[in-house]
Amino acid sequence: MVELKNITKTYRMGKLEVPALKGVDLTIINGEMVAIIGASGSGKSTLMNIIGCLDKPTSGTYLLEGQDISRLDDNRLAELRNKKIGFVFQQYNLLPRINAIANVELPLIYSGILQKRKRAIEALERVGLGTRINHKPTEMSGGEQQRVAIARALINNPSLILADEPTGNLDTAASIEIMAIFKKLNDDGMTVVLITHESDIAQMAKRIIRVSDGHLIKDYAVEHPHLHLEPGVTL
């Protein structure tokens, strides 16, 4: 699914060069659920941007499903992102003046796909919001808004779900609900990559990759993936 070979990323600010990734090698196999964890400034967000084809590495090779990303122009990259990758962000990125179903339909506007409404309803039902399709984001809780964002990420049937701090704005109960959705998607065969700084969230993945100072310093399987539950909270 994802193969990074000796990836570097250096940002230039005037005459100053700031290395964010320093020779990263990483393989993510189709069907994995992986958490990439690290402190602020560790390089995990830069790594996410490269995996998500939102940015290009300074050097190295990135293969997505065997395709060399470095050979693609911006238009082809945009097409690849739309078809292959579903994004979920901490801030939800929903349009507040339109309802849930219209927000979920947005990625289909330029795809030429018929039956947009049917697919959007199915995506919302998949995340447990079948009865909230006409509600606007301002009429929803944070957890419900994140479910809408997940439904939007699913609308094009992507190969990869890439979630950047998806529980960062949520309380414990809502975080558990969102992680349970990701786990179910992964159990159904979806490849899921989570970017987080929270150890308890990372423990629900099947594999944890720890990033520090632009390097991958630890990469290990989680023997018994679980999310710590507060007293009285159940999945």
C-alpha cells in the first residue's frame, strides 16, 4: 500500500533550512491499522502530508500502491488524493451552512458520479448518522461532526483512510466512539493510518510507529489493541 524509501523533507525559510524528516523508511501493508505517534515538532505531520500526497519529499521515493508519486504533476496528485485517500482532520473541516448529507457529497461534485445522494446516505448510515442527515454541523456535537467527516472520507471508496488527530477535540466518550468506527472500518478491510500524540489512542491500532526529531525511532505491533476506557464507559 505505502512504501517510503529514504524520505527527507527540508523546509527553507529564507536562508535557513529546517529538516523535518531525515531519511525515513516505512512500509504499510494493505489492511493494516497503524498509529503514527510523536510530540509536536517530531515530524509526524510532515510524514502525514507526504503519505497523503499533500506535499512532496525533498528526496527519496514514495510508492503508493506501486505508483511513484514523484512522477506525478499537481493535477494527477489531486486526482489520486480524491480517488485513493480519505482524509479526516482534527477540525472536521465541514461547511457550517449546509447539512450533513451535502457536506458528505462534496468530494463527488467534480467526479461525475451519479446517485450522489444515495452514496452519501449510505456513508452516513455507515457511521451511525442515518437519522441526522439533514442536520447542519452547528446542530451536532463534536463527535457527530467527526462522524460526518469520516462519512465524507468514505464517499469515494478510498484505499486508505488518513486521520490527523481525529480525537483531538473530543471528550473521552466521543473519542471511543470515533475509534470504534475506525476499528470497524479496518476490520472490514480498510487501511487506516492515524496521526496522534495520545498514547491511549495509539494503543487501539494494530501497529505503532513512534517519530522523534524527523526519525522513526520505534516500530512495533500491538499485541492486544485496545482503548483505555474511563469508568462507566463501554464500547
